[in-house]
Amino acid sequence: MTQIATTTALALMAFLNPKTDFVPVFFGSLAFATVAATQRIATLGYTAEDLGSGERPLGAALLGWGWVVGHVIGGAVCLQLIEIVGWRPALLGLALLLAVFAGWVFAIPEPLHCMSRVRSPQRPSIFPILLNNGMWTTAALVAPGVIRIALAFAMVQLRLVDLGFAAADIGWIGALSNVVTYTIIAPATSAILTRMAPNRGVIWGCAVLAIGFGALAIIDRYVVVRVSAAASVGIVFAALAVQHVIFTNWFLALARPGKAGTDGAF
């Protein structure tokens, strides 16, 4: 359902003019992002329910790699197509691709224990999460790191715009940085996490993030500005890869049995 909704939202946005229809494009993007976030929660829930505790670090890395593929298609190829064929054909082509991807969902089996819950459904409730002090404490501890990386992620792209990089070039810089970091750093992080407790993995990962952002400050001071701006994108994506694997692994370890998707989404 979410894949059909994203396809529909993207197809409708194709008939807007981004130069003049700013408000409709904004609300269309908001709807698109909301549905995509919902789909990510469902995907995280599937990962939590289908993988055992020993499989989750690698599962988190592979889940991130799926995001990488999407970033290459939507963030680089689509931007390049917009420059070549225009806004409407590019977005309609991407919407068609999303519709094709929707059919793939039917090839994915449901976890067996989830099927048993479907036969005897329980009434869903958010109150157990709201009353879980451990989840609130965890969210409070994770929030500063997430905010820092989210801010950096937004700023590095705006900096490339200010330096005169074309939209398609920015898309390719981000996509290639994403591919390299998730191909190297995410699997390495998952391999390390399998050898330690999830909470220790978070401490280790945050130390790595601090070193990475320290390197960003050094590079920015001593390297040519356009080179350092492009390198900063790679550093931020490396931080995103580490953050995704360690935080996903930690949340899934804290979650209640059978409720990992809901708890992780919270």
C-alpha cells in the first residue's frame, strides 16, 4: 500500500512546475516523505521480526544498502534525467519504476510467527511503549547524535549549491559517497557489533563519529574548499552508515519480543 501511495504521489508531482508551484510541490514532497517514512517503519518491522539477534547487525547493514540503491536511482539518476529530458518525463519514469518495485513485495514471505498473530490478532496499543522508561531513555541518548548528523547532512548539500555545483553533480557526489561508505563501513560496523553487546556498540560507534567529524574540521581548514566540500559529503555519509547500523541494532535488542518493529520505529 505504501509503495502504491509513493508511486501515486510522485506521478501527481510530475504534473507540477517546481519553478512556480512551490507550495503544491512542498506539500506533495511532504506527503511523499510521510509515506516513505511509514514504509521504512514497516521494513524495519519486517527485519526485526524475521531476523534473529545474531543476524540483525548484518541485516541493518543490508537494509542500509537498499537505501543506497534507492539514493543512486532517485538522488542521482533521476536528477540527471531531469536535466536531460525534463521534470515531468523523469518523475513519471521514476513513478513507473516504483510501480514495478511494488510487485516485488508479493515475493517476500511473511515471518511464520507473524502469520500466527494474523490468525489470532491482538488489539494494538501504544501505551506499553509510552510507559517504557528504557525506550524514552534510549531515545533521549540517541537524539543528540541523530540531530547532529541530520544537520550536517542538510548543510553539506547546501554548501555544494553555494559553491556552484550543478544539481545532478550534487546527486552523484551524494550517491557515490553513499555507495562507498555503505559498501565498506556498514559491513565493517556490523562485523564489529557481532562481537560486542549492543549498548557497547553504541559507545564505540559514537567515538568513531566524533573522530570523523574532527577529521572533517581538519580537512576543511587545510584542503581546497571545493575538494573539502565534496569530502565532507563522504564523511557525513560514513557517519550515517555507522549511525544506522549501531542504532538499529541497539533498538532491536531493546524491543519487546513480537513488537520490535513498533518499538524500533518509536
